[in-house]
Amino acid sequence: MQENVIYCQKCGTPIGVVEIIEGQRILHIGNQTVMNYRGYCDNCQEPFNWYESEQQLLKLVRRVQEMMKNNSNFDLRL
């Protein structure tokens, strides 16, 4: 099991903890366990959105960007 704290991007207040269990990312906020969440930071009222599918897409995009940076021959054209 791997855990990562998620923080508000504006003020840095901890929002929740992401656990990865058998490859599935789960967000814990207080006594709630969610896969999708839309709300606000209690400290600064900054909107906070966390969607598992978007997190997976972001991870993929970052991986492709890293591959492009490390390999000048990398081409995404079909």
C-alpha cells in the first residue's frame, strides 16, 4: 500500500490522502473514501476537484512528455 497526501494548490492545506490499493487510486478525506470529489478547501475556499480518470490521463500525458523530452525521435503522429 502506498500513500500520498494531497494539498490545496493555493494555500498548501492538506486535503486528503490517496492510497493505491491493487493499482486502484482511492482518495480519503476525513471519514470519506471517494474516487471522484469536487469541493473547496476549508482554509482558503479554493475549488478542489479530483477525478480518478483525470488523474490517470494526467499521469499518461506526463509520461509521454517525459518520453518526448528524453527521445528526440519520439513521434506521436499516426
